[in-house]
Amino acid sequence: MSWKNLKVRTLQKKFRQGNNEITVLKNIDLDLDAGKSAAILGKSGSGKTTLLSILAGLEPADAGSVLWDDTEILRLSEDKLNPLRSRKVGIVFQQFHLIPYLTALENIELPTLWESGGERKASAREWLERVGLGDRADHFPNQLSGGEKQRVAIARALVNRPGLVLADEPSGNLDEETGTRVMDLLFEQCVKSGSSLVLVTHDQDLARRCDHVWWLEHGQFR
Amino acid sequence: MIRALFTHFLRSFRNRKSWMALYLSSSVFGVTGLFLLFTLKAGIDGSLQERSQYFLTADISVSARRLFTEEEKSTITRLIAPYIKDSSQALDLLSMIRVSADRSRLVDLSGVEPSYPLHGKILLEGGAPASRLRGNEIVIDSDLRDQLALKIGDTVRVGDLDWKVAGVISEDTSSVWKGLSIAPSAFVSRDFLAKSSLIKTGSTLTERFFYRLKRPDDADDVARMIRESSQDSGIRVTTYKSSNEQLTRTMDYLADYLGLLATISFLMAFVGTLYLVQTERARVRFEMALLRTLGLKPRSVLSLIWIESAGLSLLMTMISWLLVRVMSVPIFGWIAHQMGVKIQAQISGGIFLAAFAFSFFTYGVSMYLLLRRELNFPLSSLLSGSSGRSELSKPRWWDVLAGALFIFALAIGVSHSYRLGIAFTAALLVAGGFFALVFAAICRALPVGLNERGAFQILALHLTRNRLSQGIAFGTLSFGALLLFLIPGLSVNFRDELRAPDTEGMPSLFLFDIQPEQVEGIRNFLKGTPHRFESLSPMIRARLEKVNGKPVEPPKGSDSQFKSREEQEEERTRNRGYNLTYRSELFGSEKIVRGRHTKPLYDSSRGELPEITVEKKFAERLGVGLGDTLEFDVQSVPITGKIVGVRSIRWTSFQPNFFVQFQPGVLEEAPKTFLATVESASADTELATLQSKLIDPFPNVSVISVRTMISKITGVFAQMELAIQLSAAFVLFSGLLVFFSIIRLQAADRVSEIQLLKVLGGSIRQVRAIVLGEALFIGLVAVLLGCLLSVVFTEVIVQVAFSRSAIVPVGQLAIFGLGAFSALSLVSGIAFGAALSRRPSQLLDSSSGQV
């Protein structure tokens, strides 16, 4: 994986609710170099999740640009964007989002399905071991605890060694102790794989572990 | 508590509108079909009950297929005199009416008295009553007028007499469903007819006595008195209450078979309901567990299920009621036009309740069977965050048995036939088992893990790891496809059966009432012409007295309780006189299926009983087989025969076919008439001329044009087929709605999964290939399986019904298959297209812990 940076310029996003137009993001600029981490903080409704969606290419913007490694992604069609995402970006969801009829190992393999390569399974198994679930390869999500599910989700996000990992409150659905262990794992593995990390969180202690902290207020960075 | 549960149901309903809409749309046509059927039957029964006195023309009728003896007449009169207000008599027989050398027709001739009918009216154009006939006056049906181009004052020949056309019937309240009668009606004076030469020994006539009672409610008692006074089972006593049963037997059969189609529609909706309900398992599991932690007793949880069933069923029934109100107008109007009977669409409270009950039990049973284990979800799991199993539990054997019994009871209740109910249930179970085996084989053949590159594995894993839910979807699609392909297969074979060309030995004319002394005359008449005199068969009237030495019990008379078709047929079997024959060789229309044909000639010196062969279904109805004996009363002479063979008969051959055949040497001395056929390759006009020419030298001989009869029957069955096809289209439409619901739900179920696959790198094309590929794969296999099984079922049905191999309409099946698959593809494309086009950003907003 080669990754230079994440760049965002004059990003804007509005939502329409009935006759009202609400500006969620106004002129957001940010830069994140390879291997660095950043936390996005803000109150509920400040636009954190919307910003993360746009950074992940899941939501379009009304204006501005998002560049993954100098590739402008907001103008790309889904057909081009999705495969690019699987190579360059990993996403960790608050709700885990594992496919219920796939085993832990198969869930981790998912991002690798779209590319050729005989190392796919080996890579997935390696990541399963890395997150400490080597003996749970054949277990289904409903047989895993919340923390274990999130660890599988982290492994899935990192299996392709992406340059950028986006995490939306990854410990939000976990108890404090488990959450701490999961976040330790996430930080550790991002460092080991050299991935940049953008983290949406409420937790200021967690935010302090990052290289950058961005406060989002009224749609702008403070 | 009930109020609280009902409030909870209303809130739940408010928040699950799209699921409810899917359930209602997929099930409503199934319930509507049953609703329509109940309403149709009630409407027919209601109309006929109202008019039953008109149909019978009296409160009681006593009839026999012969002339009553003076003793019989005086016995009846003496018995019932205190109850009688009015009486009348009639003689009915089939005879030929001729206008000219090339215009003649078989006519249903009734000789009536001026007092006829005692109820209802038969009026001529102009309003005069039809029964005030003098001398040789004849009044005719409008069909006969049109066919023979007759007008008032014309002279026609019937038998050896000339009759003057005195009027045309414009209204006849006694006639019902003329469509299937072999001859139009004509009325003459009874006294004049009795003195004519048409009444000969052995003529096919019926003598009837009609009575109007002082109190119509005494009809059953009076009928019983008459039956008990006579040991002759050939004397039939009919009350106005039971006359509609007999008159509408054909309509009942049609209604029963339509009922089976409605049952299939309902069952498809039932299977669709199973699929829809099982998608609710996560909600039910969580919600019911939560309610239990908040204080609800387990019993009350079940009550919630039943309240939900009741609420949805009520809504379903009301929607169906509206649909029936709209649909019944054109449908009943069409049926009324065909039957000549006005039918009111009576949607009584009982019918509404029956439709509600079906809907209630279907939803309730589905919910209970599929989700009862979810109802016992351990409450502690709510705390641990475990969401329970993701796939349905396998049904237990008693669940399957309960389902099979439900279907069996439904099939019998709708078809009124144990045989049909068993056959229907067995066919469904066989088909279901076959589909399950194929699905299991497919799952075994698919890869078990993500072993190779490509989207195919996810398709395979979704199929193999959600076997029950996907199996139900597969089963529903397969059943629907089976039905789809069954209809053209059966239609083609049915139509073909009735359109067999002459080259296959179908006669052109069918002759009956031939006196013995006329046989040579007719043979000589036809000599030197291109027409061949064939299949000469003696016919001897007899009554069945004993089976294996035990007297045959006379029928008990009708009542209003449920009677299966088998019971009705068995009763009719015991009720009828029989036409016996004797022949040394089998005709081409029959073959021995058990035992052997009779020996060429009876040898009384051997001290053995005469040999007989019997028709297969007749033997089944009577419960007799090889070695059993039947004793007949042949003009007061008891004759016993021993069954040595059982025959199957191709009744549509229009040959003289008989239920019972004796060997030659037994019945030659008995009074008889003859039946025969005329086989000819001549044109219809030449045959019409022949028909007319036969009347003068042989005035009592009746002639039926087989070609005309086939054309008429084909026409009637074309209309019945239209009814069946319309019903089948209705069923197919309801099936398509079920398909659509299933696919819509599958798409909705997989929205998050689809978004996740896109997020994880799959292009739209790849993800579409996965989800659509699975739907189309299941659809294609279902269509192919349904087609294959329909060919097998059609072969079985045609073999049973017509004793031959079925024609496979390859072209039609291919078109249907293409159409079905296209419809499925379109529906899948629409359903999944919506899911594919949604933005994956919703994953960041989702509140569930799983995809």
C-alpha cells in the first residue's frame, strides 16, 4: 500500500428538510499525512458523521473536493469509486455491520473478494490472528460478543492494508473496558500497517491519543 | 389486558405499514378467491332454492323410466290423497322431429296435461300458456324453431304422426342450464301422445306424476310415504327441496373444481404468508422478550399473536369483500347467462365469517408454527446483547403433519370429495417433497466457503446458509410455476379429447330405440350407401336387486348435511336402473383391465352362473370385483351374473358403451331395443339428409348427430374452460403477487448487506450480480422444475381420466416459461434495483447491530 495523504478543500454539504435548507458542513478544509491520526469531535448534530460519510465516499458533497492520494473522489462514479475504496480505505462502523450468514473469517475476506490473488485467505486469517480471534474463524456473528464483533470489523477494515482507516465511534456500542481494548487494538494495528486514521468520537481522552483533533461546530472546524 | 394488547397491535401496525402492505397484497387474492367461491355457491343455492318449486314444477314428483302400472298409480293416489291440492301427469321421451328431407332433429318431447306446470309457468310468445294443447298441436323451443326454420302453422312429423306447430316457448321456468341438454324441448298433449305409436315397449321414456301439496312443508313426509310403499328402486321420488341438488350437480362439480383452484390460490398465499412471517422473527423475538421483561405473561404474548392475526384478518377480509363486490357483478352475470338462472351475490354474515376464519387461521397458524420458539427466547439474552439465531429453526414432523392435515381438510371441504381431497393433498406433498429434495441437492452442490474469486460465492453462501427462508421462497416459486404450466397442458389434452377426428373411428350418427324387427330393415336401408351400420348393441332395461346375494338398499333420500361426491355417486349407483347388453367381443372403445372377457356363449348345462364384465368406476362405486355376483330384475325375471372381468371405457368414443355386459346366451329372450352407430365420411349435409330419411320407415328410432353433439359439448366445455382459465389466471395473478412480495422482502432484507458490499469494494455490477443472480437462479430452477413436474402430473391426470398418454404442448410451455422467467426477472430487477441505487451512507445511521 502506498498512501500519501488525505486532502479536503472547501467542502460543503446541505440537507433539505421540507422547505428548509440546512447547511451541515461549511467550507471544511483538512489535511492528513500518511500514518497520522486525527479525531473529529463535536456535539450531537454537529455534522461529524456526515463529514465521515463524505470522506469515505459514501455521501456526495454539494461543493468542494476530497482527495485520496491526489485522486478526487467526489466526481467518481460508484463503479470506479467502490473498488478504489476497497484498496485505499477501511471503515469501522459503530454498529459493526457484519454479514450474519458469513463466518468471522469470511467477513474479513469480503474486501478482498473483488481482487484476484491467492493470498486472500492467508491475509484474512493473518488478520484474524492479529485481532486475537484465531480460534473463532468458523463462528458466525451471532456467536460473538460485541467486542469480538468489533475486532472482526477492525480486521476487515485493515485486511487490504488501506492507506486510510475511517472509524465512526467504534467503541460506542461497547462497555468501557472492552471499548478501551478495542481502541488500543485499532491504534496499534493502524500504526503497524502504517494506515492513517480518522476517528469520530465523543471521547476526549481518546481524541488526545490522536495526532490531530478537529472540533466541529456549526458545520465548521473551530 | 386485551385492550392494552390491542393498543400495542395498532401501534405496531402503524409502524410496519410497508410490511403490512406486502402481506395484504400477497394474500388478498387468495382469500378473495375463497370468498368469491363461497359467495358463488351461496348465490347459486339461494337462487335455486328459491326457484326449486319452479324447477320441479311441483312440490313432489314421482317418476320412473317406464309406464307405471295401474296398481302402482292407485297405491300412490290412495296414500297421499289427504295431502294433495293439485296433480298433473307427463310423459317424456326423446324422439326425432322432421320438417323436410334434410331437416330433422332430436327433440325432448313432453306430453303434458293442461294443469302443467303446477308451479311456475311455461308461456308461449304472446303470453298464452304452453300446456293448453289440443289434438296434434305441438309447441316448440325457440332453439328448435331457429334450427329447423319453423313458424307457427307449419307441420312437422314426430314418430308416425304429423303435428302442427301451435306456438314457440318464450318463457319456461322449469328449464335450467339448457347448455348441456342433448335435445331442445317440445310439448304436446299427454293424452294424444299416449295414444300414438311413439309409446312402445322398450322406448326410452319417463312417466312423471306431479303433486302440489296443501302444505309444501309436508313434502319430505309425503315423499317418505311413497318410497316406503314401493320396493322398486327405479321409482324416483323428488321433492322441491332436493330438486335443485340434482339439477345443479354439474354446476356443483364446476364449483368444486373451481374451488380447488381457489384452494391452490389460497395455499400459495399461505406459503407466501409463511415466508413473510418468518421475516418477522427478529422483531418478534426482541419485542416479545422485551414485553415479557416489562410484565407481560407468556400466555399474553400468545394472545398478542392472535390479536394481530385477528386484526390483519379482519382487514384482509374487508378488502376481499370489496373486491368480491366488484368482481361478482361481471362473473355472476356471465354464469347466470350460461345457466339461464339469475344469481344474487349474497355475501352473508356466514360467508364473511368463513373468509375471516380462513385468513385468521392461516396467519395465526403461520405465526405460531414459525415463531413459537422465538416466543421462548431467553430474556437474559437481552442483557447479553445476543440477538439469537439468524436462521429459522427446522419444522418438526408434527408441524408438517399439522400443515398437511390443514390442507387436506381444506381440499375436502372445498371439493366435497374425499378422493379429490386425498389426490390433491398427495400431489401437493409429492410436489413439495420433490422441490425440497432438489433444493437440498442444489445446496449440497454449491461451494461451502469463499474458495475462489468472484461474487458467485456470496450468492451461494446466502442460499445455503439461509436454507429455510430461501427454501420457502424457492418452494413458493416452484409451486406457482407448476400451476402455471399445468393449465396449458391440461387444456390442450382436454380439448384434444373432445376433438378426435373421424379417422379414429368416431361415428357420425348414434341411433337408439331401434326395435328388434327394425334391425335388418335399417341394415338394408343403408346397404349400397356410403354409410356403414356398426356397433349394433342390444339394450335391456333392468334393475339391480342384489350384490353378492344381499339386497341393494334403496337410497335414503337427500338431506342438507355434507355429502361427499363419493357418497353422492354411490347413492346414485344404488338408485338407478341399468341398461344391460350382451356381446361376444369388446368394442374398440373398451379394454379389459382386470380378469378376462366373458366366454363367447353361456352354457347352462355346466351349472355355472352367467359371466359378466363391469366397467371400472361402476365396480369401484358398488365396491365389487372379480368373483362377485350381481342380481338383476329383468322385467320381473331375476338374472344373476358373476363378474369375470373389469373394463375401462373411453366414454368420449360415442360408441354404445355399457356398465354391465353379459355373455351371449343369457338375455336374448328379454325385451330389448337396439343401439347402433352409423359411420360415414360424408359431409354434414348428406348426414342430415340421411337422418331425415330414416324417420319415415323408422319413426320411433332416435338419431343423434355425433358431430353436432361434439360441437355442442366442445362449445360448452370451451365456456367452462374459459371459466377455469379465468380462475387460473386469477390464481396466477395472486401467485405473481406472492412472488413479488417475496422478492421485495428479500430485497428489503438485504438493503444493508447490499450497501455494505458496495462500501467494501464491490461495484454496482458485481453486487447486482450477487443479489439478482441468486433471485434469478432460484427463479430459473423453479420455472424448470415446475414445467417438468407439470408434464408428469399432466401425464398422470390424462392417464386416469382418458386412459391414454398426454400430449405435451412444447410450444405453449416454452412460451409460458419464457413469460414466467421474464416476469420474475422484471420483478427482481425492480425490487433489487431500488435497493442497489440507495446510498451506502445509511450504514452510518443504522441502529441495528447486524446487516
